[in-house]
Amino acid sequence: MAFKINRSRNEPMSEINVTPFVDVMLVLLIIFMVTAPLLTVGVQVDLPESAADSLPDDQEPLTITINSKGEIFIQEHQVTFKKIVPKLLAIAKNRTDTRIYVRGDKTINYGRVLEIMGTLSGAGFSKVALISEPYKS
């Protein structure tokens, strides 16, 4: 017994054509994959290399950057040394368990990076870490 579906020409089609939707989603995926690396912190520094594994990200960390001139940036905004702790406390809403990444240019004096990390530690921030480039073999 064969069933024949009798469909008149005026009856609307009930299937959804998902091909254009998939095409748009693939284009958006490619756009986001290309632009995601560009959304990192905008201050250009030459990071040292390290063979250490990366840390897991559970929330968006704050980033402090020290460029080759010794200028200090919180995210992309330049700050003075004396205003680092008050600005971080304001941004983190007085939560000292906020993860803070320190990015220091490899040409900057190591003591300057330690001075900033010591200031953060003295202010009560417990999750302070250094960022480096992956080791290129």
C-alpha cells in the first residue's frame, strides 16, 4: 500500500529552509574567530617567553601592563603608580579576591614589576599573576 500525499499548489510549505541560517552563522563564526585575538588588552608590550601552562579563567581578570617606557596601564587606561591600588579597588568593587594579571615588557627592569606586584599584594590582592608568551621551540 503506497500512500500518496496530495498537496495543492496553494498550500503553504511547512518545512523551514535552514541553509541561509547556517551560512550566516558560519560567516559570523569566522568573523568572531578573526576578531577575538584583537580584543585583548590594547597596550603593546613585548612579553617574555615561558614554558608554564596557562591558568584556567573562571572570570574576567584585570590586567596591569607596564610598557617599555615604564608607563603603567590598568586595562587600556594609563595610571600613575600612586593611583594603582585605589583604581583597582574601585574597579573590583573592594573585592581583593579579584584575579589580576601583570604584563611587563621584557625590556623593563624586573624590580619595577616586583614593586608593582608587591604594592598589589600589600593592598590585599591575593590572586596576582604574571603573563608571558608561550615558549617557542
